[in-house]
Amino acid sequence: MEPIKDIIVGLDMSEMDKTLIEFSAFIARRGFVQRVQFWHIVRGEKIPADVKLEFPDMSERLVAERTAKIKDKVAKYFRIDREIKFEYNVKEGSVASLLDMAIRGNADLIIIGQKKTMQGTGILAQRLARRASCNLLIIPEGATPSVRKILVPVDFSKYSKLALETVVELSQHRTQPIEVYCQNVYSVPAGYHYTGKTYEEFAEIMRKNAEKDFNKLISKVDMKDVQVTPVYSLDVNEDLSSDIRDLATEIKPDGIVIGAKGRTAAASLFLGSMAERLLNTNLDCPLLIVRPRGKAAGLLETFRDIN
């Protein structure tokens, strides 16, 4: 499998940077990472031409100052005992600059933060998730690096299979096993009453159908002796992301892993409804969106042996 070698970390000069740098170090510590690119986008402000003429070095000094601050943060929070190439990129522009760099630089993973209370503009997670052609790890504020319990929401598609395979491989060659919860959110179709069944009776039919689909999914995955706990959740409010969030609140996973619908620039525009909804949910744990084999495969090697 192709290992993760190149990581892009999106920083915004807020307290969130510490968490993102620590997560990137966590990934690199036991993996095959060769380069970590720290990116900070200075949101473009139109400066009048006369002002630029009067203060010609204003932008250059801003870039130099923020680059120095990022280097200080990396020196403080990125702890690793092997040599890794660091790159610091402070540029004026928009989130598109980050996307362009990921594509041109053939990045394997982008790490960004998701805020609830912290100050700072942050990075637009949804836009990156739709357009990035590589794996995307979204870290909420307050998260700590760990890989002991993972939640995998599934709809029994090939993308669910990809997510489950990623987690199963992640479980291998570890001193401690990973707890894996595989959740399917099912619902009762609107026309159930035409069948003569009650809502409860048809809900049971849908659950049994979900159990059959889950068994089919598992039969297509080499589980490698990894035990997966299936969870079936009845959606009663037409919002499956809330059911996933409720289970995450209950079991407190170290992360949620979900498969996206492609790794090319065009295909990545189609995340899938489940991923889209999760992106709009304020989760308390990291969300990893994996792309099909080629980009996603390397992530498995990266996390091996991490306790």
C-alpha cells in the first residue's frame, strides 16, 4: 500500500493551530510521512493602490511575521524523533489556494480544524471536502490524538466498504485492539401504511433488511479477526446525521470514518448525502473522509502501530 508521505495542515493563527499541529505530529510519529506543509491563508483585503505605494513592504512584513509565529508553534507542538521536511506557506488569497496546492503538490492528506467557541475564521471544511482530491481529516476543537474506538456509519455502498476496510486495516499490527462500531441508520418509508402493516411492524422489517445488508457487506470485507459491533438506528426525524451524532455522544469514539465518492477533482464534488450531512454536524470527535484506493490506502500504513 502507498503510505501517506505528504500532509497539508491548514492553520488560521488561532488556538486551534496547537491541536492541528499535534495531530499532524501524531500521524507522522509512527508513519511514513516525509513532508508536512503548514498553510496559512491571509484573507484577501483590497488595499488601495495609494496605500500600497506609501507602505510597499506591508504585505511582506505581515507574511514574515506570521511565518515566524507558525515556525514557533511547530517547534513547540510538533514532537518527533526523526527528520521530516517542513514547509511554511503564508499567502494572501482564499481556501482555493489550499486546494490548488493539494492538487499540484499531490498531497495525501489535508488536516483542518472545526471550531465551536474559539475565535478565528478557520477553514471551510465543506468546500474542502467537496473539492479536495485526497483524504481529509477534520479535527474539532478540544480533540486529542488517539485511535482506540472508531465509528463507521454505513449505507452498504462501496464507499461504506472502503471506510470499513480502512478501519479494519488500521486495527492491524497493534498492541491494543480497536473497538469498531458499524452504524446503519434506517427509516420507515412514507407509504408503509399501504401494506397493512403498522409503523412498528414495518420498522422491524426495515431493520431485518438492514441486518441482511450488513452481513452482505461484511462478507465482502476481509475482517482479519477484527470484531465489529453493528448498531441499527431507526431514523424518526429524517436526519440521519443526528442519529450518528447521538451514537457518537453515547460511545465517545476517537474518530468517525466515512468514505467519499471519488478522489479526482471532478469526482470529489460528490461526497454522498451521509458525508454531506455529517459535515454540517458539530461533532466532538475527528471526522476522516477517505477517498478510493490510491489515496485512501496510504492512510492505513500511516496509523499502524499507533496506540
